[in-house]
Amino acid sequence: MKLRKRKTKSILDASIDSALLAVEIYNKPRTTFRSEGFITMMIMAWTRLFHAYFNIKIGDRYYHKKKNGHYDTVMVKKRHGS
């Protein structure tokens, strides 16, 4: 669990950095493609935010859809030393 919290914090920090960079890009007056750069970096920030959220809530669970339409929960086994 401690490893997951460190990974989540790292992803969350990257999300904050992406959002700050988006604002920095947008506020530079002579930067070309300001709007495109802002939008791209904000999308990356939101994506990382969702990754952090799902990492803490779901963890290492994945769902596999069977032929009958039902889903199976698949747990990923931790490797020794990870």
C-alpha cells in the first residue's frame, strides 16, 4: 500500500506540474501556439489527475469482459522485489 501511495503522489505531482506549465505557456506573450500548448498541457494534467485517482481507488484490478457479457475482476500479482 505504501508503494501505491508513493506512485499516486508522483502522478499527482506530475499533474500539478503539467497544469502550472499550461498556465505558464499561456501567459507568455511571444510564444507561438499558445492556445494549443495550453490545451495540450491541461489535457495531460487532467489525465494524470484521473490516473492518480484510479490508482488509489482501484489499484491493480483490471476487468475482463467474458463472451456472455459479464465482467471478471483480474488481480495483477506483485512481482517479488517490486
